[in-house]
Amino acid sequence: MPATPRSPRHDALAWVAGSDAPEKSSINLGFMALTDAASLIVAATQGFAQPFGLTLNLRRQHSWAGLRDKLLGGELDAAHGLYGLIYAVHLGIGGSAPVDMAVLMGLAQNGQSISLSMPLKEAGVTDAEALHRCVRQSGARLTFAQTFPTGTHALWLYYWLAAHGIHPLRDVRTLVVPPAQMVGYLRHGRIDGFCAGEPWGAQAVAEQTGFTLATSQSIWPDHPEKVLGCTRAFVEQYPNTARALIMAVLAASRFIERNDENRRSTAQLLAARDYVDAPLTAIAPRFLGHYCDGLGNAWQDAHPLRFFADGAVNMPFHSDGIWFMTQLRRWGLLRHDPDYHAVARAVQQTALYRDAAGALGVAVPVASNRSSRLLGDSHWDGSDPAAYARSFALHALADDVSGGSR
């Protein structure tokens, strides 16, 4: 990815003084109990916010719907957010009036997983082909859980199932379960599988409640995942605060990836009751890229959970936001094609991010789009999103009478 390193225009601490000072210094910051909230937790608790004139008040949420409602109601100023959630709110998907939203920066890439139950393992359903056979031959539809109807986990699950010939809206049932409840639902037989962030896939393996069928990075290596989101009104009212917040979180992201020792200490921090509240043994291995799938396979992942990668993780690429809109369109959640590029330009706060990253001396990609190749040899570069949304054999396009071939 072409990138141009930018030297700091002046010392980053100058942002806290004079006309660049944050308009609002105390920020209520929402997060979910997931390891990919790490940069927010580190920024708030390890001294990364104060140099930029901020105090970050962490507010753990128990569901993505609750987080969304508090963000829109002003109880939260900004939050750890699902890419698809931010765009769904902006576009008015789900029955509520649209609210202008903003993606300040990317928080994480990779690191989500699809897990299946032990009864399926015992029945020999341990790969995509066996799952396809099971779905076709089973008298009762399998039930899968995801974390939010328009969220990344729903879209990873749908994409993976469809890539293996399983229509996610017809051939299986899906329901919404908060991330921290996934393992319990699997343990008690209420679901046959789930897609969620870590450490819940690892915890299912550790408890021998389930096994990892696929990782999200096997669908799209270095895919966008969580973002730092807020309303557009917040950015417009407090632009210096928004920039300072990006800088604080970006500095924390850089710290986490500086070395393995920082990753280990961050994993230990996340395990605390106030944050992820899960065993360190479930958090640390995958946080460091070490995977065991519960089927006897272990590996060091080439595309582990990432928070910085010299700034490549954090740039709010237009094409990343557009991709999620194409999937909302593909599965009928958007009934018509939006003006994909105009919406992405409005939501992705690229100029603000460039200012913040440049002040920290973080490399800033030249382009606002990036090119990727996904599972099934699907090429994505953001150039023709309407055609891309229609390019899949399995879909639920609302304007298509056939609803997609099988």
C-alpha cells in the first residue's frame, strides 16, 4: 500500500493549547467486552489521553444495540463500534430515522471467528463441505448467532456461509446474541454456532464447548473491523476534541504493537473485571496471534488481530466503508443502491484523521481507497460498488424477484 510518511508539523502537545485546545476535555467512551477494544482501554488507563488534554471515561456496554442507543442519545460521546452499525444508523436501516454519523479512525483489523458446537464436531461437521452437507440433509435448520443485525459479525457469517453454498437467510436461522453470552448459548444448546470477536471463540475452545471453524481473516486478510465512531454533530461541535481523541487512541495503538511485551501487558489489562472480564488464558494467545482451533490444529496466524501496523489499520479508507454498504445491499437491508461514494465521503473522517496522524508522525496512505482480495477470489477496490453488490451468486437483493440463485 503506497504511503507517504509525514513529519509532525509541530510538537503534538501543541494541540492542547490555544485555538487547538479540545473544546470538551472529559469524554464518555463506550466499549464492548472484546479484545479489539484494547486501544481505547489502553488510551484511557495508561496515560495516553492526558497529553492531548483529554480525560477518557470508559463505559462498558452489554449489547451493541445499547451502545448505539447511548451514542445517539448523547450518554456516550464516542464508542468502539461495528463498521456496519455506524453505516446502518447513518442510512436509517432498521426502522429509525437516519442520523449523520462519523468514523474517526479504524481501531482493529482481523481477529473475529466462526465457532461451531461440540455436537456438530462429534457428528463430523468440522469443515465447510461437511457443514454444507449437514445443512442440505438436516431436517431441522441449524441456528447461528451474530452480534448485531447490520454488524460485522453478521456480514462475516453471511459471507462465509454464502461462499460455501449456504444461503444465510434461507438455509439456516440466525439470531442476535451479545458477544459475552455466545459461549453460554453454545454450551446450553441454544445455538449451533456463532460469529463474534475474541476472546469468545477462544473461550469456547478452552471450555471444550465448541471449536473454531473459520477466522474472519481467512475471509478477508487484514479486513476492517471495529472503528472509533460518533455522531457527525459531535465532530462539528467539538472538532479539536475529535482530533485529540484520534491522536490519543492512535498513540495507544502504536504502543500496543511496539513489541510482544506490550501486547502481553495489554492482554493482562484486558482480562480485568472492568474490561473484558475473561481468563487471560482465553485472551492472550490469539491476542498474540497464536491459534488453536479445538480440532488439533495450531498455528501462528499470518494476519492476526492488529491495532496499528504503521497506521494502515487506522486510516478510515472510503473503500472500507463502501464495502460494508455493498453487503447491506447484497442481503436486502438496503433496498436501493445509495450514492456509495458520497456516503463514504460524509462518514469517513479522512481529513481529520490525516491531521491527527500527521501531527504524530504516523504514515498516512496517499489514497482513500485500497484494493483487496476476499474468499472466493472476489476482488474489491471500491470502484463499482453497485456492480459488486450484484456480483454474488447468493444474495437477497430486494429489487430482484428471484432472490438469488442457489
